[in-house]
Amino acid sequence: MSNEIKEALYQRFNTNSPKIEDAISAYVTDANIATPILHYVKWLGANGVSPAYSDFEGQSPFWEVEYNGKQHFLVLNDENNICIMVKAAFTKDFEAAICAHGLQDVVLDNLQYCSRRDGGNCGNCHLPSHTAGVDEVLFGKEIKNLCCGQFVSFDNPNGGTVECIKRLLEE
């Protein structure tokens, strides 16, 4: 997303701490994108969780959620572009739980990679500035340059992907 769009979204949201449902209604006009996200937010609410708006100037508007001890974010990147980022601990228990549900391909297809290697700025990164990403072995595959924040990012998830996200969070 361009800096101009980020700034415009920041200015739109910074004074009123909007609910995620209102932001989706205002900026996600494609029903194929909005509907699964709204169902997801409703599912969170039914489980006693309400996404909290986070206000960081210069970043895309996002809502932070903790469900079942797992942190994740809903990020509004642009009109008709929203992402659910799930923080994952790439442990043997995580891998076993993912494999038990047959979700390893979904996870592997949605890993977040470090943008530093390409000269980008990674807001999630806690590595020294000269370091670019981490290497992990997941599901028996060597994965290079992962974001050290260990996020699995789902851009514009459809209904099936939202169901997978729910299963990830239930583990």
C-alpha cells in the first residue's frame, strides 16, 4: 500500500477508534471479501472476543485480537484488501496439531516472509537491522527468510480459509 493511502486511512481512523465491522462496511465493498470477514468477527464476538483498534501512525489500520491465548490481527490494507495475521509458534506441538487437521498446506501457503532482504522495513522484526529473516524447518521442509514474528498471513480469506483460521486458533 502506498504511503499516501496509509496516511489517508490513518487520518480517517485515528480520532474515532472504529469498530472493525464499521471499517469493513466502509472500505471492503466486495461481498466475497467482506462476508467471510464479517462472519469471522461475529464468531469472535460469540466467543466473547472483541477486536481492539490499534493506532500506530504510518501503518495500515489494524485491530488486535487475542483468542485462546493466541494473538492475531485484522489489518485493513486498502479498499477491498484485508488480512488476518495469526502469530504462530512454530513448535513440534504446533506442527502436530496442524497436521492432525490437514492444514499444513494452508499454513505453508500463507507464511509471512521478511521484507528486509529486499530492502523493505519490517515492523514486526525484532532482529538486528543487518539481519534479514530467519530460517525454519516446518513440516519437514526448509523455509528461508521467514518473518521473525512468525506470522501466518491470510490476505482476503474466503469462507473456507476463515474456517481454517478458526481451527488454527482453537489449537
